[in-house]
Amino acid sequence: KKVMQSGNMWKCPKCETATDAMEPRYILNLTLTDATGSRVVTAFNDLGTELLGQTAKHLLDMEKQNPQHVKDTVHNVTFKQYIMKCRASEDKRDMSRGVQVV
């Protein structure tokens, strides 16, 4: 769930619950390109951890200590070849239709 910091607590705006700890998770916007073209996709926590080689919590902690570490981590995985399986689902938000690649 998405949470917002409120003082020393983290609060969910939807369900109004609060907690003193939160677990950072990845939501990565990626552009995948092959011989047929390119597609923008969203990758979530498991793939983000696999691609970047570290958890979102570790990367967030490192950002506070060494901001260059984050830039180096992202740079090390860009413009590389990967084999990925993608799922597509129909997106029906706002009464418009489109294909969402998952």
C-alpha cells in the first residue's frame, strides 16, 4: 500500500491505518526495446530487486549515505540485454480502453 509520513508514523490514506514502520518497495517504469519497437512497462518489487540486485530498503538507506551509489546502481542495469516475459491486460480506467503490459 502507498503510505504517507505523518510525524513519526506512516499512514495509509485509503484505510486510515497508521504504523511506525514501513517497507519500501519498487515500482519501476521501464522502456523495453527490441527489433519490433519499444514498450513502456511497469515492474514491481520482485523484478526490481532482481534487476537492481538489492532491496528497495537497502537502496533507500544507501541513498542517504551515498547518493552516487543509486546513480551507479541504475547505470549498471541500463542498456543491457535481458530476456523477460511480459503479461498484458486490458486497462479500463476512465472509461477508455487500452492494453496494459504487465
